[in-house]
Amino acid sequence: MSADRPPRAGRATGPMLVPSNAWRILNARTGGAISRSTFYRWLSSGQVYSVRVGHRLYIPWRVIEELIEQCLAGERIDR
């Protein structure tokens, strides 16, 4: 990337997690507040942002951090 071009803005920058690891981290940080089926339903409905690469699904780390903050604040996950 050249010095005169700004970095691309977007949610998909930074570390990416597979859904199973993202759900485990989310549960560990929120005290198990979200069931596995609910998390996967959010992914399939688009309520939680994810990136599909081929047949694999990835979730940006920043999205998981936002979910943790929302859960700990008691907010609903209606994106």
C-alpha cells in the first residue's frame, strides 16, 4: 500500500475468528449469556456481521468486542 493512500475503512480489518471460537470467547466474557444456537441464528440472519471466504465463515474480532460490550451493558442484539 502506498503512503499517499489511506487504509481501507471497514469492519473486516484485523484478526478474524471462526464462529465456534467467537462463540466460546463471547460466552467466556459474558458468563455464558448466549446459547450456541442463538449465536448461529444471529450469524445466519445477518444480525452479527461475518465474512464468507469460500465455504468458511469468519467474524472480525472487533464485532465480537462490540457484542461483548452490548451484552454486558444489557442491550438487545438488534442490528
